[in-house]
Amino acid sequence: MEALGWQAWITLAAIAAMVVALVREVARPDLIFLGTLGLLLLTGVLTPQEAFAGFSNPAVLTIAALFVVAAGLQRTEALAFVDRLLFPQRPSTARAVFRIMVPVSALSAFLNNTPIVAMLMPRVQQWAARHNLAPSKLLIPLSYAAIVGGMITLIGTSTNLVISGLMIQAGLPGLRLFDLTWVGLPVAVAVILFFTLLGHRLLPDRRREQGDFEEGLRECLFELRVTPAGTLEGKTVEEAGLRALGEAYLVHIRRSGRVIPAAPEQVLQGGDVLTFVGSARMIEQLLERDGLERALPSVEENATQTLPLFEAVVAPSSTLVGKTLREVQFREQYGGVVLGIQRQGQRIVGSLGRIPIEAGDLLLIEARNGFDRRWNARRDEFYLVAPRSPERPRPRPRHAPVALAIFAGMVLLAALGWVPLVTAAFAAALGMVLTRCLSGREARQALDLQVLVVIAAALGIGQAVDRSGLAAALGHGLVAMTADLGPVAALAVLYLVTMALTELFTNNAAAALMLPVALAVAGELGLEPRAFAITVAVAASASFLTPIGYQTNLMVMSAGGYRFRDYLKAGTPVAALVFAVGLTMIAWIWL
């Protein structure tokens, strides 16, 4: 290190400070990366052109476009057919793990894995609950399948695109769509077989804990209305399928101020208000049926959005106590609509709007984002306000064929090399908006600006690693350390360092920082740069040991009731397997 110039020392110090700041979470990751980039710019290590080149890099623009394409597929439920592939008719843990991981890894090869996991996670939970299987046996495999699936093609994960963009920036040919397939496909197959045969046994069985967490409002009173001129009008309660609901039952029917018993032969009329008692989860399930609608109008005039749900515990000092929802004009005063009420140790009867509220009542409230932040500051009204389900747009299944056609066209154009990947992705994103698969507002919301800023800033920091001479010095040190062991040893050390950085902060940052070092090692050894670039790409995605290294791992953590050690226990053999298979394929093909 004594031969390093002042620029390299400043770069090294800036990166060390950045790592400490990320580990200690002193600020949001995007702010930390921008701060590091600003420091390198102010000290003269980077010119403005070098520092901000990442913001116009084709890789960043491609990732932004792919966010929109994935949102279009999710919005139209174009991938709903996957449900038939995911879940076996004869359930067992091993069979379910296999059936989940194969299609998920295939989808992740071409789509951003975060929306895939977000879309499938509740489906997996519901299916597991119906078949008395532990979701904790299935959700880590779901996340890991999305991770290894992203290694299969160039567009499988943003990390691969970052690597390709940096290679082009260094004057080398970028990665082609299927260059990574030689490595990613064997890795994915190995990981799927491991979890099917052995890995699921390493995961905890937390059915009881998960059940307690999910049940929430179990004895909730809620109301729905029969849609006038809808499909249920004129049918009996039994014909409408409202008798054997499992987690809820129909108590009575209110019609023109009269209360009518919910007998099986009772004929439903448009405008009937149906009063149910049971799990709050049944509200959303029943609203998905044709012919039923919410009894009260939503606070959101835009019918294309399903607002988030919140659970609120009424405080003794609340103005609600002793009054009905109608008397306090809850919608106007609180900015939400109460969909259900649960009273601890007591079954509530009556009309939802006419029941006097008591201290300790648990309210299920539909409201706009920010309702929890606003009312958690008012402890005189509610003990606690917690989000229950996120805001989500209503699906547009009629547009699903169009969305699939746009997506297939993008992959075909990129695979055949007729247009650059960034052009194909941008055209597909634009097509999603023009064909109304999603609105312009939804396209803007699909862009994860924090991720894009982190990637663009990391590319600039990667430039500093290269331009300052730090990459060459580290590369020389790595070559000297493994000189007697051969090039495979150099690849192995490079892989392990990159994987460690990924577990510390983010995959894209690890890729951006390590690729200049990888190219320096390849140049010094006189070997194919692609082998070292793909090693960094695979290692930067190989986050299996902690929940914080990869976003999908964090997403399934609370849903599966996982603890930190669960990732370490299941992820250690997976990390070793990916390391062995990945390096073997890279050495065989490119060295």
C-alpha cells in the first residue's frame, strides 16, 4: 500500500467510512452513497463528468425501465397462471419446495425478483395455511429461488446490468443476455435440488407462531353489501355460497332498516347489508367475489386503488368511547373507514355504525398512507395504530395478454441483438403505459429511486476505485497472494471478498466496487476479463447468510417468523454450493 497515491488513500478512507456508516445505519443508503460520492468529487479524486457518469449509464436506465415492465406485469396479473404451477395437489413440504422454486427461478431470470417475491409471498402463505404446512419451510426457498434465478440472464437482476455497464465503461464488450446462463442455470438447479432433498429440513417449523401472528382480528364484526343488479341478487344465502365460509359466518341481513335472519333459504336483494363475524382476512376474500361490495364508500375517490388497512386500539381517553361511528362521523373526523370491530373477550352484535365503541376495541380501518404516522402521535385517541395490509392497485386482467406480448417482445429483441437492451427495455416500459397496462402515475411509483440512486452513485465510486489506482494495487496484491495457487485461487478470493461485501451492505455496491479490482486482476494475469466479471456478478448476488444482504431475504423475514440464525443455518450450505458450482463452471468455460 505504500506505493499508493493520495487519491487512492482518500478513496480507501471514503469507502471505509461508507461501510461503517452503512453497517451502523447512520442514514439511508442512498444518502450515504451520495455523501461518499460528494466527498470524492470535492477532494478532486473524481471530475464531475466521472462522478455523475453513473446517472446516465445505460445500466441504470435499463434497470429503471425494467421496474416499469415488472409493474405492468404485476398490475395486469399477467403471471397469475403461475399459481397452477406453484402448488401441488398432493401437498408435502419437499414437493411444495420444488414446485415453488422452479417457476420462481425461471421468472426471476427475466424479471426483477423483488416484485416476484412480493406477488407470490401471500399466495404461498395462504396455500401453506390451507394445507397445514409451515410457511417458514417455504419462504426462504422462495427468496433463494428468486436470487439464483437472477443469476441466469443479464436482466435477471440489476447487479448483472451494473457489471455489464461497468465493462462497457472500461472499454470492454458488455455481457450478452445469456452469457451468465452457463453459470446461473447449473447454480439454480443445484440449489433447487438441495432444498428439495435436504435444505427444507434445516428450516424451522413455526406454524404456531405464524398462526398467532396472522390471525389478528379473529372475532371481528364487519359488513358488506349486495351489489344492486349484481350476480348475487335473487340468489339464496346458500346459492350465493355464504354459508360455509370457514373463518367467518353470516349473522344477519339488514334491509330497509329491518334485521332479517340469515337463513339458508333467504333470498338476497340488491342493497342488502350483510353482517359477518369472523376473521378480518375474510373481508378481502369476500370483496373479491362478484356481487359483493363494501357497505361504506371508500375514503379514496379513485376506484383503481385499494387503500391500505390499519389496526387501531381505542384508548380510554378517546372521543370515540361511548359513541357510535355514525355519531362521531368517523370518516370525516379521522380520515378513514372502519371495516370491522373486535372486542376482547366479547362477541359484538348489531349494526357496525350503531355499536357504541369501548376502550380497548380493535378497529380495522381503511385509510390513506400515513394514517398510522398521524394517529400514533395521538395517544389520547389510540394506544397503537399498526399497518395490516399495504395499498395496492386493482388488477387489470384484461390487459394481461398485451403485457405478456410486450414483455416477450422485449426479451426477443434483446436476445436476438436487434436493438440494445436499454432500447428494448425502454420501449417495453413505454408500451406498458401507452397500452394502459398501468398508468403514468403507477409507472412513476414503480421506479425505486433509492435503488437507482445507490446504483448510480456506486458506479461513480467504482470509477474512483479504478482511476485512483486503488483497483490496480488491490488486484496486484490479490495476484501476489495467490501466485503459487493459480488463477482459480484468484477467482476464489475475489468471489469471497465480493460476497462478504454483499452481506455487509448491498449487492450493487459490492459489484461496482469489486469489478475494477477484478478487471485489474484479469489484466495482470492475462486472462479473459469476462471470467472475472461473471465471478463478481455471481458473488454479488450470492447473499444467503443474512437477511440484510438482499431485499427479498428481508421481505420474507417477518412473514416466515425467521430469526437471524435461520438464514445462517440454511444459507451456509447454499453459499458453499453456489461457490463450488459457480467457480467450477467459470473455470471450465473461460479459463
